[in-house]
Amino acid sequence: MRVAAIASLVVAVLVGLGPSGPAAREQPLWIVTEGEASLPSEATPRSAPALPQDGPVIRIERPDVSTPVAPPFAVDVIFEPRAGGALVKMESLKIAYLKIVELDVTDRFKPYVKGNRLFVENANVPAGRHRLKIIIADQNGKFTAEVLQVAVK
């Protein structure tokens, strides 16, 4: 009986600490670690290929990328069907941290996807310039990609 009570307490604590529990709203989500941020940046070729824009619309509401932000900050991205396009296929969402290689950080964001929106109230990254490539498809398999570039104080 005592083992069952302890197990219940452990489960309750873990649920409260998980991404959908109260701790998700209080503790910052580390989008990028110090180690990842210290990796060499990608070399941008002079004629970088254009990102696909045939799929859903990616609307980056926050952060305001026109000025440096202080962590933690909100990340709010809305995915909408393109005019005349198919519905958004949220399970196709991919997010990569752009360094010398693309680091897949999708799993860090998945718990923060609700409907057609990605919302992280308290995102945290080390100081510096960071680039995240966001890719999404629609039900017809058409893709759109956007790069979220943020300068962090």
C-alpha cells in the first residue's frame, strides 16, 4: 500500500513538471543549449536556394525580430492554410537550429503545439544570434519553410 502511495506521488510530481503542467508556464524552455550555441555557424552560400513557399502560411507573431530580445521571451507561431490550399498537417512540423549542421530541435517544441499554433511562453537561449528553420506541410504535401532569426541580449 505504501509503495502505491509513493508511486502516485512520483507520478503527480512528474506530471506537474512536464511540459503541459504548471512548470511549463513557470520555467523557461531551453530551445538551444550553451553547447549547441557554441558550435560554428553555418556558412551561407552567396546564392542560397529559396525556401519552399507552396504550403501553409507560417506567421511568426513573437518574438519581435526587429530588435534584440531578453530571455526568457515568448515564441508564438501560427500555421494557416494558404489561400485555396489544403489544411495544415501539424504532424509534419520540423524545427532545426541552423549551425554548421542543422540540429533537429523539433521534439523540444512538440509539447507546445496546440491546434495550428506553436506557443512557448518562456523560451530561453544563450546570448547571441540564433536561427531556427521552421518547416510545415499541408495535407497535399506542399511545404513552406521560414527562418526565425533572433538576436538575444
